[in-house]
Amino acid sequence: MSTATAGAPGRNAEDPSPPSRPGPLGRLGHWTAGHFKQVLLGWLVVVAVLGAFAPQVTSVLSGAGWQSNGSESVKVRELAEKHFGGNASSAIQVVVSSRSHQASDPAVRHVIAEVTEELEADGRIGEVVPPQAGATISRDGRTAIVLGGAAANTDDMVRAAEDLKEPLRKLSTDDVTVRATGASVMWSDFNTANLEAMIRAEILSWPVTLAVLVVAFGSLVAAGLPLLLTMAGLAASVGSLVLISHVTPISIWAMDFALMFALALGIDYALFLVIRYRAALARSGYRQRAVVETMDTAGKAVLLSGLTVLVSLSAVMLVPAPAVRTMAVGIMLSVAFVLAATLTLLPAVLGKLGPNVNKWALPRTRTDRTDSPRFAAWGERLWRQPLRYGVLALAVLIALAVPVLGLKTAMPSIKVVPEDDSSRQGYALVQEHFGEGAPGMLQIAAPDAQVAATVEVLTSAEGIEGVMPARQAADGTGWSLIQATPSVDPSDPALTDTVRTLRADLPADALVGGAAVENLDLKEALDDKAPLVIGVILVLGFVLLLIALQAPLVAALGVITNLLATAAAFGVGRLIFQDGHLSNLLGFEPQGFLDGWGPVFFFAMIFAIAMDYTVFLLSSAKEHYERTGDPRKAVVGALAQSGRVVFAAAAVMVAVFFTFALADPLPPKEMGIVLGVAVLLDAFLIRLVLLPVLLRLTGRAAWWSPAWLRRVLPEVRFSHD
């Protein structure tokens, strides 16, 4: 039976006097606990107003944005959209291929006419270019390409591809195959496959999540509290994304990551506060007083944790890629709303529930204390034998981190799209009938005066298989567009060398673009910004930990161990996705690299999650050190108080992330495994082993701070007087 509040005096009574000297969060908790109806009504209004927009999310969020703003390739695309009938990288290519007839055959011509009619009926399609001999009709004459120019921005062209690809596919006959392909169709297929895979993975993770929640909280009522925070935060954040999308395009991936982080952080924060509230309620017997103590201690840690997550993700905004930025925006919105709900709605609900928070408790569940005897015993063992466990954990982490030195990244190849999707089948037809490099056609924009010199360089360049005649802009703007076929597949690293050579050798005003080059430019921007983003995250993370913990050494230890867990996760990512280990078991074909956005975006996500656990553990350690001045009690007390929270929260996150490993598309699989491994290593090897060992070895020095620094920093205390 539950021993939740056995013997607690006056557990249903109102607190006769307000707690003495509460901090700002304690005062907030005292107010919310005493104004349950107002807080609940306020959140109902927020959720109702913003949540009303949430159902529109899949239709209004964008599917493109995978570009480097201001890059040379984007400039070429914009020129092609304005001056060349939309013959840009975002144009839709429709492949019409006959098994036995020439493109000039009446039956094939009839299908081409139907394709043309379908394209012309869509207002987002600009100039429709029929098949041209020597250019878009294959050498055997049986395959032709109809080009639907882009008359809309890249996001709308992805939506156009979504609307057109199936009607175009239905124009196929027994002899003629019709498939839409090109960058816009590829992104449509890519987003659809990944969205479906992520939704399936999230559905699969729910039973495991619910089971872990019930075990971790020990009662059904308490286990429902994270879901309350998740639903409130998610409805508000998704509705906000819809509203923001009317101002600037937002990637549909932002919604997926918002859901993931809303669930993960809702569980983390609720665990930390509920466990602390139960113990405080059992001691005092008064609801509001228990809420005040909880908010002054665990609430402060949650606030700092949320700020570190937001700061880590804000650094991603330095990357000039709209899709990457808006994914970070989606996560930040979910974190902000879940954090707000945790600091206002949760204490109000806890104050209302009182001892009922322990209702329907599991047998033999102790809900009257925060300390776990098992984790306390583990802390004592680490204190007695720090090197035995610390060296082993460090050796495992270093061994897993070493492979990161050989990590390669690139933008995803066509392999990330399912084999039966239109873009991949059309890609294969183009490659089969027009050449290996034909799907990655280069577009070179040059002033009319430099066309001859540009063509001369292209025809003699290594890595270029064919050059089409230059096309002058019909509006007399003085630009010409030249298309060149590379000799290698668009995902072949050799294409990078070809593009780099062309940019060095072509006339000064000539610009090299095309869908494949946009990917290369995006990867270069990601690589260029990665050191800056990582550096900013590390510095800001250290500053926040320094403010929270008031001690430079322990703040540095927190950041360094986070970095070690991140390196180990990427090392595992390299072994699996680049080298192909476990590829048969996981059911994917390795690309020979990790997707290009991984180092920046995954690093920010991993570091944000790691900081979450770091703040929980070290804030508990600081609280015990403030009370006792004893490093041993700080380490053992932190593990006893926070070890169960870290363990349970990590178990939920690992379960959620690893379900993405079951997805068919490669990007969700990469994300799930890299993030899942990161959480696994960070929670179980670093927070529960290596960091406590480092606190043991550094002793009082870990908590020392020079007098000048104490004068500069704002005073932050975690102990509750």
C-alpha cells in the first residue's frame, strides 16, 4: 500500500501562514497554488486560442527550405525563376518512358499531351517545355522529359509536386511509364515518408512511455501530469508555428521535433517537481507550503534547465538554412510553452491535488521522500571506489568517441526516398536513359558577353559529360542560362571537385547552380558554421552553469562531460551510418556518410538534452553542499535525490528515440539512433558515473569560487531554508 502521507498532520488543511522568505519562484508557486481556477482558465484560453490553429499544421507548414540563403546556387535559381520561364532547380520534371515506342509515336505523344495539360492547369507551374531532341529526349528515343517551370517559391513548388505527382503517375499506360521527379518532387516524397515514419514511431513509443511513467511516478494520477504539460505545451507551440508560418515559411519538420521535445521535457520537469512536492507535502502537511518549497528548489533547477535548452538551440539560428532554423524554432517554442506550464500550471494542479497526487499508487510505493536508497548506495560505492568505475566509464566513452575523427558528412542522396516513390523512380529512369549525372544537371547563369568563354570552359572541363546550347533571357535582361551534365551521380563526392573547379575557372560573373549544387552549398554553409555554432553553445552553456552553480570548475566539468557524450554518440553514428555496421539488422543501405545537417543540429539537440540532466544532478549536489559543506554528502545526496529522475527520464527518452530506428527512411533512423545513444551514454555513463566521480576527485575545489566572481555573479541558492 502507499505510504504517501501517512501521519502527515493536517494534510487537507490550508496553510495558516505564508512561508517565510520565499524566492521569486516560491512566490510564483504560492500564488498559483492559491489561484487554481485563474491559472487553469488562463491556460485553457491559451490552449483553445492557439490550439484552434493546430489542425492546419500539416497543410500550412512548408516542405522546402533546404538551402543556403545568399549562396551562388540560390542566386542561379532565382535568376532562372524570373528570366527563364521557371526553368530552375525547383521545376518539376516529368519523365515519360515507353518500353517499345519512340517519343514521336502517337500513343506516346498522346501521353505527353496529357502531361502537358495537367501541368498547364496548375497555376504554380510556369512555362511548360516539351521534350527537345538532343536535350530531353534520350538517344534511343523512347524516353522524354516534360519540364514544368517554377512559377512559385520553393515551398509552393513542393506543394505543387505533392498535388501533381499522383495524377501524373495515373497517366501511365501498359507501355508508357510516367513519373514526376526533380528536387521539388524529391522533397515532397522525402517529407511525406519522414512525417509518416515519425508519427508511426511516436505511436509505437507511447505504450513504453506510459509504462515507464507509471513505474517512475508510482501512481496513475501523478503519471498523468507529464501528459498534461505535454498536451498544453504541444497545442500552444504547434498553433504558434501555424501563426508564424503566415509571416515566414516554417519547415514541417518543426512540428515533429516540437512533439518530441514537448513529451521528453514534460516528463523530465514533471518528474523533478512531483517527486520533490510529495516529500515536502509529507513533511509539512500543507499544500501551498509544499508548492513553495518545491518551486524554490526543484523549480529553480527546471527554470535553469529550460534556459540552457533554449540557449543551446538558439545557436542553430546562426546557420543560414531556413529548414534548420525553423526546426530549432519549433523545438524552442515547445520548450518555452512546456517550461511555462511547468512553472505555472503544474504547481497550481499540485496545490489543488494535495495528497490526491498519490492516488491509485502502485503497491509498496514510497511517495513521502525524494531520496532513493538504491541510488544513495550507488553514490556511496562511487565515493569509495571512484577510479574503478570512473576509468571504466571514461574508457568506454573515449573508445566510442574515437571514430568521430573519421566522420564524413554530405547532403542526403536519393536513397533516403522510398524506392516506390515517384521522385526515385523518375530519377532512376533519367539516369538509365540520359546518363549517370543527368539527375544532377548543372545550371550556369552568365552575362551574354561571357557566354562564349563560359561554354569553352564547360566543354573542356573534367567531370562534364555534355553541354547544352545557351538560352538567352527573353526579357532582354542580358543573362543566358547554360545547362551542363556532370559525369557522376549527384551524390558522388567527385561532383564537389567539379563544381569547385568550374567556379574557379569560369568567367568572374558566371554563376554555377542546380539542385545538386544547392545541396553542396548548403553542406558547405553547415560545415562553415558548425565550429561557430558549437563554440557558442559551449560558451553559453558554461556561462549558464556558472551562474547557476557559482563555481567555475564544476561548470567546466558539466560542459566537458556533455561534449564527451556528444562525441561518443557521433562516433557510434559514424560506425553505423557511414561504415554500415548493423545496417542489415536495422534495415537500411548505408550512404557512406552522415547527413550534412547532423553535426550542427544533432549537436545542439544532444547538448540541450545533456544540459537538462546536468542541471538536475548538479543543482541537487549544490543544494546538499550549501546545506552541509561536505563534498561527500553533495555527491551521495545528489544521486539519491536526482538519480531516479535522471534514470526514469532517460529511459523514456531512449525508448522514444530508439523507436525511430524502426523507421524505413534513413533520416529519422539516423536521428533516433544518434540521439538515443547520446541519451543512453549521457545519463547512464556520465551523469550517474563519470560526473559524480569527478566531483569526488575534485572535492571542495569543485565548489570553490573566487571572491571577485562571487561579487559579479547574481546569488543563486538551491537550498530551501
